[in-house]
Amino acid sequence: MLHRYLPMTEEDKQEMLKAIGVESIDELFSDIPESVRFKGEYNIKKAKSEPELMKELTELAAKNADIKRYTSFLGAGVYDHYIPVIVDHVISRSEFYTAYTPYQPEISQGELQAIFEFQTMICELTGMDVANSSMYDGGTALAEAAMLSAAHTKNKKVLVSKAVHPEYRDVLKTYAKGPGIEIVEIPFKNGVTDLEALKAEMNEQVACVIVQYPNFFGQIEPLKDIETIAHTGKSMFVVASNPLALGILTPPGQFGADIVVGDAQAFGIPTQFGGPHCGYFAVKSALMRKIPGRLIGQTTDEEGRRGFVLTLQAREQHIRRDKATSNICSNQALNALAASVAMTALGKKGVKEMATMNIQKALYAKKAFVENGFEVPFTGPFFNEFVVKLNKPIKEVNKQLLEKGIIGGYDLGRDYPELENHMLVAVTELRTKEEIDMLVKELGDSHA
Amino acid sequence: MHKDQPLIFEISKPGRIGYSLPELDVPAVNVEEVIPADYIRIQEPELPEVSELDIMRHYTALSKRNHGVDSGFYPLGSCTMKYNPKMNENVARLSGFAHIHPLQPEETVQGALELMYDLQEHLKEITGMDAVTLQPAAGAHGEWTGLMMIRAYHEANGDYKRTKVIVPDSAHGTNPASATVAGFETVTVKSNENGLVDLEDLKRVVGPDTAALMLTNPNTLGLFEENILEMASIVHEAGGKLYYDGANLNAVLSKARPGDMGFDVVHLNLHKTFTGPHGGGGPGSGPVGVKADLIPFLPKPVVSKGENGYYLDYDRPQSIGRVKPFYGNFGINVRAYTYIRSMGPDGLKAVTEYAVLNANYMMRRLAEYYDLPYDRHCKHEFVLSGKRQKKLGVRTLDIAKRLLDFGYHPPTIYFPLIVEECMMIEPTETESKETLDAFIDAMIQIAKEAEENPEMVQEAPHTTVVKRLDETTAARKPILRYQKQ
């Protein structure tokens, strides 16, 4: 058959069959027993030409309300941020996106160096010693942090704050079933981890304490106070963090975190319906030889040139097989590259400026809600998200907002029965004063 | 005197920027007034300070130091390095796919859910399974998801003693690692002299403690496990489940479906068979298909179709739970869907036929120059052994490095572990006969060099931007980040 992705000609085929010494391609499949042989063709849609399929899929995409046409106040772990245009130009270089894992360093120096730079930037932002080359996403990175803590401490109990992203906690619970880790959720008080409740659950059997910073409600967790409780016995301190916020906030590494994980989606990665994003995983040097995933290290070649290689591979599944503590193989390399380009474009000044703008815009929005009679239940410092209490179901409110071209905030009642009719509002640097004012106006009298 | 490729940090200069943010249109509140002092960063992160052109030149220079499928032939066995269609990239970047938020109301993402649902339907037919989840992010993630479902299935039957997963000695390292992460113990089953699972050994290791057998078919030697139905009945009779590692699905599209071979669970690597680009190591996508009796255990939510359109079904009381935030690597799934729709049923059939034709052609032409440990028709890939060259002092690693001088990415080497000095070659269907011939010629030349001029091979590569790198020092004294001098 003729297809633009298949270069085989009839003449080639005949020559190749002859070289092999068979009459037909079918003969090459003679080792598949008749009883399992699939006859005929799949009952799937017929092929479409490039222009026809492009038209169909463009129309399908247009059925979605994208956040470039709508004004979005939805965050909850995934944000509408400025993506420097250059990011897509770099990741569209096909030497990067059509390569695989850099197993042959001599012809993969570009990828290896780019990821070495990524590791450095994540270390800088988190205040940690070592960062790996990426994980699938923030949620699985958090689950792997718990697994690493359990393996390292040989303890089987994990304390996780209920102010950690509910979907991250769901993923954690699924992973925990494998090695039989017990997950204990710590309630929150005024939007941050309840320190008294944490103290009450803390003991020598705990593998780690996990909090999020800023947490799911946008609040800045008191890491300083949590750390002193978390470091009881062998227990480790794990912080999930939005790396953009670390452009302005004190990094978890300075508060004594042993493991910092999170998602770098804020840096140059579109929301794309939740994935692919870019998990990161950073540790203190004591855990360097236990970190999951690929690590890039600097070295030299035979002639003294600087070069980069995959290193400390003895930790990984392809060497350790059933003794490995993580099974991760493919990661999110191309998205780590995108995040690197965005962190580079923003740079030292831009990351701080963008993080600061998030705080300022969210603060303006919060004040606007308060001034218009809305209740904002949590009173602590926050980054770019806050909680507003309304007097009717969020689902209903969001339906009305949609008619005005606004995608409203997250319905917290979905995960927290006690927060029914509470909306989590995200305000990034891309939301204008005008858009914020419109949101508050459209919500009108729906305050409690 | 050579010059090192500078790191982005080394070209940084205070006073340069590479971004463009809007003016602040709300009051410029001082952060110190709203964030407690302890929580405001004192030392700024050392991120680069560069202009936009600096950035573009830096990454363009790096890209030139990288080999992708678009740069040249990439016969990396078991990785299916086929051409990545450009149309896929354009579709994934459509605003309605790239810029939708996962938590938007369902009625605003009907197009995305429809695509996911239809992809699930296509993958069901392709694998012969009854349901598919798109949630796992990569192959290994899919393996673990499938094993967690098998575990939940056994436990739902009150069967808590199935603690072991059987894995062939030729399996990918992720198989035993996934079994461990899912809480199982791994038992290895041997391969026989034909490179296939030894049935007698399988009968010996299977038992009332067997949770599952994980199998790649064709296996990592590129050979079809022709006793698959017998293996299925051995495992099923013992009460275990059969797990299909879909890494090698490119070999059997339209020829044999895992569901018809007796498999209960299958994961696919959409970045291999279905052209999601490999991205330098990811992101991938690892959907999992299951037979009817495992449907209740699928991760939630499940993308479903109802009277009022598509929806996310969270009402799954027996679900293993979430394996990932949100719904999987949607962007990669969009690319795979575009590819499947570009190929259609006849196209996918041709994919496998040409992939297998290419592999057999290369295998036959190279058999004279390298040892062929398993002399029978291969599927999409085959293994050679460098035993003959080793006797001349030339290792498989040297052969791989010498291939770099010809502009090729070498095959997978030293895997599977059961073949000495192994080279695992997978040409894929998107390569032309001319490309295969040129690669074969290079391999023949290297075989001759091994006899006549071994130093040429032992000292390779000669033409790359760096020579062989000191991996021992890299591991002994790790430098894992840049430090400002």
C-alpha cells in the first residue's frame, strides 16, 4: 500500500523477500499459530487523508472551551501561566523530540546537558542538593517520595496533610497498597495543617510527613513549625511545592526538607487537559543514591572535554530489576526541557517578578471579594489561590459564569464535604484587573 | 585546543532578560507586608540572565549535539524508533487540546472526552480487550497499574496468597521492578535453547501462589512465543492471570491480538507503536487494556459515554483508585489517536508487515558477519551476538561506538541479558531499503575492521563532539548540578 509514512515499494519488497529466501510476507508470520492468528483487518475507522483528518480534529478541538478563549480562574494544581513563545520553538527542534533516552552519550550531549541544566535549576529553586531528570507529574512524584521514605526508614506509616492536593493523595493511597504503607491524613485548621493533630499522630514508626507549600488552598504552610515535628525519630520531611512560588518564597530546603517534589507545569507547559506535565524530585545529598529516576552527571572524555552521562544507574530498574525501589523508566524529558527553557527565559529576575505578580493579583482579587461582602474563610498568607464561600452550589455558579465567558474556580465540595459551596479561586499573572472585577461582579449576590 | 560547550549559566550576564510580562495593573503591594519574613526568600535562585537570542542559540547548539530519528537511522531494539509524524504535533497544539484545564466542567471538554473515548475503542479492537484506561503515563506505569488490578482481582476473590509474579529471564527490567512496587515477589522462568519460555520450567514455578505471568510477545529476542495458548492454560489453570507487555506490539498489529492469545491485561507504549515522540526519554503514555472480569478494578475516573454525552465516571467502588492526577498524558494520547486515524486498518496491517520484513531482511544479510543465536524468522526485531568479534578483542560496546562514526544510533546492547555480547536491532517500518542497506554495509565494514584493524573499532568513536566519557568517575564522584565558581 502507498502511505506517506511507509517507504516500501513493490520492487524493494520483492528483492527483500528474495534475500530472505521466502515467497511472501505471510511466510514470515508462520510462527504465529493458526489458533491465535488474527484474520482480516481491524474493525476501526478507515484512514483519512491529512487535510480531511486535520479538518475533523480541528473541529473536535473546537468543541472544547479552551482557556485562551475563556477567562479561567481554575487552578487546583494546574495553572494558566505565561508561556514564553520561545519554549515551543526549542522543544520543536526534532533532534530533541525524536530522540530517546540518552543511552549513547557521544551523540546525546545536547539532551544530557539540557537536563543537567534542568537539575541545576530545580536545585536552585528548591534549595536542595540533588534533583533528578523528571518524574511523570507532581502526584506520582509525591507517591514515590513516600515510597522512598518508607524504604529508607524501614517504617510503614506516612502522615499526609489533608491540605495536600486531593488527587495527589489519591495517587499516594494507590501506591501505598503495594508495599503496604499506612496512610494517615492530618486535618487542617484555618486552611493549613493542624499542628496539634500532627503532633498527636507523630511517633517513632512514621516514615515521613508530607505537606504542600503553598498548599492546595493556596496557603503558605508553616514549614518551620512542621519541620520540628516531622523530624521525630527517623521520620523524613517531604514537601510538595509549586516551583514558581519558590521564586519568592523561602525554599523548603532551607526549612530542612529531606525530599522536595512537585510539578513544573507552571514553567512553560500548557494545561493540556492535565498531562503531560512535569514532575520533579529533589533530595538532600544523603539520599543521592536512593533517588528514583534518571540522573545526569558531569564528567570528561578521553581528551579532557567536559561531557555529560546518565549516572548512578545502579539505582535503576534496568540494573536492579526486582530489587529496585522504583520502576520508573520513561520520564517527562521533553517537558523538563520546556520547563528549562521557560526558567531560562524568565531567569533570575523574571521568576521573582512573575511569582510576585501572582501574589499581588491574587491579593487584589481576595480584597475585592471581601469588600463585596464575600466570606474568605482562611486568613493566613497565600500565594496565587484562595478560598471563597458562596451561598449556593459551585456547580450552579460555574454554569452561570460560563455563559459570561468565565471558567470559575474549583468546587471544593467535591473533595471536602465540610467545604461545600466553597470555591478555590486561582489568579495568575495573566488575569487582568478587569477580569478579576468582572468575576466578582458576576458572582454578585452569591455571597453567604 | 578544544573549547567546552558552555552551560547556559556560563553565558549569563546580569542585566539581560529573556521574557515579557504585562505591566502590573493592580496595587503593587509590598510582599513583605503580606508574607511573614521567614517565608520570603533572601538568596535569589541562580537562574540564567540571558536574552532571547542567547537562549535560541544555546539550545540550537545543544540540538546539534543530539541524534534523533529525524537526524538519522535509530535501530534501538525494543524502543520502536519510528518516524514521528509532524501532523501529530500540529494536532496536539490545537488550542482546544493544548489549552484546556483538566477540572473544567464536563460540558466544556466534550471534544477531549470524545477523543479519549474513541481512542479507547480503537485500542480495545487493536488489542482484543474489553476495556481500556488511558491514565498510566508510561509503559512501566502501565505495568504497575495492570499488576495492581490483578492484585485487586485476587483479593476481591478472597485470594490473598497469590504473592508471586512470574517473569521470563529475557524480560525488560521494568517487569520485575513493577512487580516489586506492586508488592509482589518475582519468580524467574527460564528460556529454552530456542529463545522461548521453557514450558517445563513454567510448570515448575507456577502454583497456588502465582498472581500472574508477565510476558512480552514477541519476546525481547524478537521471537514469537508460539506456545502461548499452552502457557495461558498453564497459568489460568493455576488461577493466575496473564499480563502482556505491549512494548513489542509493533510486531503483531493485525496479525495476533493479545486478547485472542489468552492475555487478561495488556499495556501499550503509545510512544513506541503509535508514534508519540520519545521526547528524549518521555513523556510517554501507557494505556492498559483488560478483559471483562477485571473491568471493576480499572483506575478511576473512567471515560464513559452516556445519554447526555461523554463523562468521567467516578462511581467505581472496586477501582484500584487513581494512578495519576487527572486523566493521563492527554497530549500524547492526542498524537497516538491522530496516528491511528492516519493509518486506518489497512495502514496498521502494513506497518507490521513492513516492520517484520525489514527486520528479517537485515537479520539474513548480517547473519554471515555476526553470530545469530536464534536462527528462525524474527518479528519486528532480532538479536545478534558479537561473540565472534569478542574473540578478536572487539566488544559489542566498541561496535556500537563505531556505528556512531557512520551517523547511526546503535542498537540496544547487552540486552536481553541471556545473549552474550548482545545487539538488539529494530529497524521499524518507516525506514527505506536504501537506509537498511547502508546500515548493513556499515555493520559489514565494522566486522571486517574487527578482523583487520581492530583499533579502529576499539578506539571509536572518531567523529563525535566528545569521545568516550569517563562513566566510572561520573558515578564515583558525582557532579549532578552546576555550581558557580
